[in-house]
Amino acid sequence: MPRKIYKLCVSYDEAGADVRGQVAERVQGISDRVWQASFRRMEAAELPPADGVVWVYPVFMQSGVTVTETLPELLRSLYAERGQVPEFVFKPVWGAERGADLGTVEVLRKELEGNASLLLVAHGVTGRELPPEPSRYLQRLGFMLPEGIDMALAYFGASPSVEEVLPALKGSKVVVLPFLIGEGKHMREDMPSPELAAQYGKTLRVLPPFGALYLQAEQEY
């Protein structure tokens, strides 16, 4: 008899709830029930049963420490509170599948018209290997956008930083795409400022976080 499969979509916090909801809709089969939870406020009572396999869909942009280490530990701890030890299957992070989203590419194509450069900014982790998803996304994007678009990657809290990358960008306009799910601390506090760009003779256009931009583009295109 086939084992039961339960599906659990986890975002970091409620800033990613809209994207998490869309992921839940897409992974739901004809008769499947899909659970949703926030990493920061997760409780044992909201998790799926343990009499089968729990497929975990991390609604994160990158496969950092939170996804690869802390989330599995948290899930095992919460199930242990219920005296259960389920089997887990962790799916790739949501950000790993980005690259061929035609709506998002079309938005970027319009934003990058004229003498513009694209700056992708992502989470960085000091002292650890940087997650591959941001650089892979930028590589895939290079095949989707018009040839010759100037693009670069910078990190919050790791090198290369925005301050290191910004002066080398070729465009007089810099379009900043935050490789983030939703509006959080980085969006509020860590985005490059127009004043910083002006020091290098550039103007700045900061786009919404990737998750919000993706959902908007999906509706429009």
C-alpha cells in the first residue's frame, strides 16, 4: 500500500504568506491537503500528521542555514513534542526554480530600457559558502534579457557588497532587484540609497522584493 504523503509549505514569516499561498495551490493535487506554516511562529499543532512522508516546500529564495539546518531541526523538535518521528523530504527552495518566469522577465526588460544596469541584491552569510541561487538566477536571466545588459550581484552582510559593486556598473541608471520574498528588514533598512548612487553619477530605481514583483507580474502577464 502506498505511503501517505503530506505537503507542508513553509515561509520565513508572514511577509512571504502570499507567495506561500500560491505555492500551496500549485503543489496541491486533486485530493491532497496542503499545510502552511511560518518558520518564525511555527507550532506543533499546525503541522501535518506523522503517519506518512512529509514533503516540505521551503518558500525561501536561498538554501541558507535556516533552510538546510535550522528548519529541519525545528520540525523534528516540534514533532518530538507530539511523540512522533515522521520521514521528511525537503524540496528545493522556491528561489531555485526562478529564471524562466516570463512575466518577471518582461517587467525587467522594460525597467532596463535605455542606459541601465541591473543590480541583484541577496542575503549573504559571513564565514560560510554563499548559497548558489542568486548567481544561478542571474545567469539564467542573462539568456532571457536582451544581449549586452549589464548585470551584477551584491550581498547583504557579505562580499561583494553593494558599495563594492555599484561603482563598476556601466549604466547611468541602476535598477535594484532585491532577491527577497517579501517586505522585511532588508527592504526597510539595507537597500542602497539614491545618495550613494549619486556619488558615482547614477540614478537608482529599487524594485519591490522579488516575491511581490513575481506575483504582480504573474497577474499582469
